[in-house]
Amino acid sequence: MNARVNRREFITLLGGGAAAGWPVGVRGQQYLKSYRIAFLALIPGENTSLVKPLLGRLHELGYSEGTNISFVYRSAEGDPERLAPLASELVQDNPDVLIAGFGTLAAQAAKAATKTIPVVFTTVGDPLGAGIVASLNRPGGNVTGLTDQAKDVQGKRLQLLLEVIPGQHEVAVLLNPDTPYSRLALEEAKAAAEYGHIRLRVLEARTADQVAQKIEQAVGAAGLLIFEDPLIYSIRGRVADLAAQFRLPAMYVYRDSAEAGGLMAYGPDRGHIYRRAAEYVDKILKGTKPSDLAVEQPTQFKFIINLKAAMALGIEVPPTLLALADEVIE
């Protein structure tokens, strides 16, 4: 009898009692599932900027590299032709989620590479126009994500630019016509310009060299409204220098461009967007289908003013405009 009791006690210890006495880390290593997350980037430096808030939010949600996720990053370093082979390489590793970084091209490459692995895009301006999703509310297929464009934002950007060039009637617009969102953005800007009796001088650039040429052609306009896509964003420092050289007050989209010397920027809070992307990844890892996750539009925006750039241009920024800024670079 005692022998049987001892055996039962021993079995109980093996089944639960002994395990309960093991260190927490050991128990976690026994049962914790690990997920593979891949990230496809077009432009250089996304791993040191955009990926940080994404990984930070994943950590808050209970994920950490080396414990329950592995994170693989690949960048085309600004060369669109490298996106397709890099996407195929990432897909061959069979990740649980494939994240497409800044821009439409990365999202298109990720979608083309797989019909089964969930894809979360992060900053596609016009996912419908680019053929990435069937609709914003019901994306369909294996792809969903976040757009960095919202209705009427171009009108707001034009309005803010006009605040520093009062009484003027012509503004140049710099855009890449190969970027799908440029068409929608231009329609919005034209509607706002017509309402305010402003003429728009549209300048199209498909290469870095063309960007420089078109900025020079903007001379004579009162200001410059820039639709930043990966091409223009990747040379933002050069763009800011050229705008200053030709004395063109310019409105950008992203904070980085104002930090690089641009006069002003008004656009979505990209840190918030990438944190939201992490929450999409979390939902997918927990069983939600991408087709059931609506494409999300931005809800938080940042207005940045660079006073150093204003002084170099000889512009006095109205105090009322400074009061509206989320950040002033001095």
C-alpha cells in the first residue's frame, strides 16, 4: 500500500508538482510558441527608424526576439528591382506574417510573392488604386494594412503653406506620377486650390535627377507643395537644399524632411502607424484573418515647423501658426 502511494506521489510530482517547482523561464521554454516575422523594405534605414516603433509595440504586446519571435529584415536599399527577389527570399522562409515597409512598391512585391502568408502593409497611399486590396473595409485575400493618407489632408497642407506666403496666388506641386496615391492627392489639392483661387503648377518627376530639374522649374511660384513618395523621401535632404537654394518655401509630408532642412511638414504620425501595424500582426498571430481586418486610415497627424529654414528663407512665421505646431525646430 505504501509502495503504491509512493508511486502515485511520484507520478503526481512528474505530472504537475515537480513542474510547478521549475523556474518560470524553464516552463516558458517548454511550451512557448515562436513566430517568424519578416519585413520587406524599399528605402535604406527603415530598420533604424520605422521598425523601432513596430518592435516596441510588439514587445508591449508580449513578444520579444529570441523568446517567442524571430525577426528577419530585408531592404532593397532604394532599388525597386530588388523588391521581387527579396520578397521571394522572405517567403521561402515561410514566415507567419510578412510586413511591407514604406511605400506602395514594397506592398505590391509582398502581395505578388505569396497568396497564403498574411501580409501587412504599412504606408500605402492608395491601396485600392494600386490593386493591393479589393476594398478598404473588406480587403479580401491575404493582405491588409494601413494607409498613410486621409481625406482632405492635402487641402490642410496647402492651407498651412499659404499661411507663410499670404497674398500669393500660385503654388508649385512636386510629385511622382508613377506613385498611385499622387492622382488622389492632386485631385484633393486642386479642389482646395480652386476654392482658395490658387493656381497650381504641377511638376512631375520619376527619377532623382528629374526631381532636381523640376524644383528649379518651380522658381517663380510662391511656394512648393511636395507629395512625398519613397523616391522623393529618399533624397529629402537634397530636396530641402534645392528648395532653399531657389528660395521656395516648401511643405513636406514627414517630420524627417523638416528635420533635414525643409520649412514645414504636415502628415501622419508614422510612429503611431507602425505601432498600429504591430497590433495587426498580433491579431493575425492570434488567429484573425487579414481579410477580416479593415485597412486603417491615419488618425494622428503632426505639424512641424523648422525656424532655421524660415530664417534662411527670410520668412517670419506667424505666431498663430507657431501655436498650432506640434514641434518647432530651432
